Amino acid sequence: MAIVFVFMGVTVVRQGYQYTIERFGRFTHVAHPGFNFIMPFFDRVGRKVNVMEQVLDIPGQEIITKDNAMVSVDGVVFFQVLDAARAAYEVSDLYVAILNLVTTNLRTVMGAMDLDETLSKRDEINARLLSVVDHATIAWGVKITRVEVKDIRPPMDIVNAMGRQMKAEREKRATILESEAARQNEINRAEGLKQAQILEAEGRRQSAFLDAEARERSAEAEAKATQMVSDAIGSGNSQAINYFVAQKYVEAISQFATSPNAKTILFPVEATQLMGSLGGIGELLRGTLTDKTS
């Protein structure tokens, strides 16, 4: 009988669990994992409490947001029992209590937010739920480690409206970008035209400056040649007059050749006169070179 008595008092608690021991229906202590001995016929195991971290699904529910939009929400809760005695005797059904607590606070938190906020601020919703639920379950010996909203499903008409809004916003951005590109293109074209006009004006200015310089040098050369002819005439050299007349004569004859309407040219003078003029030019040049040599 002693051996049977001992075997009846042996209680083995599995890892991850804690048992509450009751004596005549009153809680006395908690049996931890491993070998435990209780008094047979006096003590008994009251509750087998799971102290591992557990996951509780929050079923989908309809919630009305601040802007009167109906959304369907579901989520999960992660919790762990830290005090087996309080979890067993401070609340009637721990799982139902946590589920109802999270559901109620989820409606409260999301009901105070607009639809856009509920869709974009999940982290804020999770943080507020965690703070509220964890504070409420301290009395039950439970630690809420995480609350996650899994899915938020707006009504189909709102989803379609959001899709149209997104499409309109993207089309608006595309139109703005196209107009900005066209504007920048026109600006670049105007800048290029302006730069081309500036360069063209600079070219005309430089060309006019060079033409003026060339005409000035030509005039100086002409004046110098005229002065030399005048000096030669003043010194009694008759060949200078022949040079001057022959030069003008050759220039006048060359105008006939450049006329666009002239097919046949008739010279009213004899060719020997032109040859005589050219001979006078040659004599003048030889006389000039002889004077420079002497």
C-alpha cells in the first residue's frame, strides 16, 4: 500500500506546461516541469497551463471607420502566460477573454481613424492595440508580445474608386511631366536660337570689320599709287600718264567680259592702241626699276 501510495502521489509535468495543485479544491502551489510529488487523496492537479508563446487568430469582422467606410479586418495575437496561477484562476476562459479584448479594442482604434489612415498606418494600429491589450492582461498573468493586423479589405466599390483615383493621379502626373518636357524643349530651342543669332551677329560684325579693314587698305594702296603717279607726272615723266590711262582702259575693257547679256563684243578702238598702252606700262615699270637700281 505504501508503494501504491507513493506512485499515486508522483506527478510528472511536461516541458512547456505548469500544473496548478489544489488541496480540497483550494490552490496551494504550482508544479513545474519535471518530477513532482503531491499528497494522494488530498491534493490533485487543478489546471494544466501552457506557458509557451501561443498564437490566437482574430476572426474577420466588419468595422466602420471615422469617415463611415465599412472595412473587413482580421489579425493575430501572440501571447505568453507568465503566471500560471493567475491565468488559471483570475479569468474564466483565457482564450475567449483575450479574443474579445483584442476585438473590442481593434474596433475602438480603427473606428477613430479614416479609411486612408487604416490602410497606411498598420504599424500605428498594431502599436496601439499592443499597448492597450497588454496593459489589460497584466492582471491575468499574461504577456501580450505582439498584435498584428493581417488584412484590411475595403468594399469593392471603394476599391474601384481608389483605382480610378490612382489612375487619374498618374495621368495627371504624366500630363504635367509632358508639359514640363515640352516647356523645357521650347526653352532649349529658344536658347539655341538666341545663341545662333548671337554667333551670327558676331560673325557679321567680324566680317564687316574685316571688309572695312580691307577697303581701308585698298584705299591706302590706291592713294599711294595715285600719289606715286602724281609725283611722276610732276617730275616730268610722261610714262606715268600712260600707265594711269592704260590701267583705267584695261579695267573698262574687262567690264565688257563680265556682262551677263553680252554675247558678242565690238571694240570701237583698234587693238594696237591697247598694245601701245600695255607697252607704255612696261616702259614705266622698267624706268622705275632703273631708277631704284641707280
